[in-house]
Amino acid sequence: MLNLISEKEKGETKTMFQELKPEIYMRLETAVMEIFSNSDFHKASMRDVAKKAGVSFSTIYHHYGSKENLLFSFVDVWLGKLTDRIIDHLQGIEDLKEKMRKVLWVQIDYYERNPGLAKILFMTLPMKTWMADQTFQQKKMINLYLDVLRKGQQEGILNSNVRAGILLDFMLGFVQRSFFMWVSRGQKESPTAQANFLFEMVWRAISNPEYEPVMNS
């Protein structure tokens, strides 16, 4: 059952997670990715992961306590890597539109390179279950997005008739829909190769049509 572990125990779980031997961590990571991206969440189990990874069930249970904590721990790590990648790619970019373009490109590229993660996030993981877990919040990533969007609204570049959070919901929803339709259509075309075209569609939807940039004399 979800959320039976206290905040203290969750902290201890993360500490133990970090103390796993590298080879065990890598085997678990591969197994979690493969099983939860290709199986119905409710049918997958820690025993499936244990068998696939060649790690004892008792070891996994001792560290995580449930398949929810097991999966969410890895999802948290994978999304943390995406956040760090976005921050790295934004270095040196001052223009707001180009920042937004890069953010969208990095997301699409990351999910195309890691389709198993995208399948877990967008297709197999029950959203209500994940929303009940603290890893759903992804505060570092979300605050990064919101800071950029709010700045755009303050400067009159982005639509200010709705909250920045609504603009973010639109962007993330666009990425999610684009990805699972890419999977549904057989992954025949690279979404990253189309990222600029996709971004222009998003930009027209979230930008302020009345904004006129100040021209330097």
C-alpha cells in the first residue's frame, strides 16, 4: 500500500539506495526500466524485477518496501538527470524564445533517447498513484520552467492572461501527446528532428501576439 513509509523512513530509503553497489544499482535500473515500460503497472511486481536483475527479492524489499517506492526512486533519478541536462543547455542563452526552444528540444531529445522512461511516465504509470508520492512534484524542474515563463510574462513576451502554470501545463501536455502518438505510429520519424517545427507551434500558442520588441537605436 502506498504512503505507509514515514518521511524519516523515506530519507533512510534514499540513503540506502545510494549505498547500493554500483553493479547492483545498474542491474536494478535496467530491470526497472524494462519491466515497467513494457508491462501494466498493476501486473508488474518486485519479484519480476528481482528475477530480471538477478537480485534477491529480500534485498529489494529491504531497500524500498514496495514496488511504488522502487519505481518512483528511479523515476526521480531519471528526471533529475533531465533537469540537470536542461540547466546545462540553458547556459549562456539570454533570449527568452531561444531558452524556451532549447527547453522543448532537450525534453524531446531526452525522451527519444530514453523511450522506456517516457513510456513509464506517459503510458504505464497510473498518474493518481504517482501524484500521491513526493517525487511527483519535481520542484527543481518545475521551478526552473516557471521562472522562465514568469519572466516572459513580466516582460510582456508571453501570454499573461493565464497563470504561468497553465502555460507549463500546455507545454508538458504537448510533449506527452506528441510522444505517445509517436509510439503509436511505430516510432518512424524522429521527434527531435521536428523539434523546431513543434516549438513554433507551441510558441504561437503561449506568446503574446501584441508584443513588440524594443529596437535598439
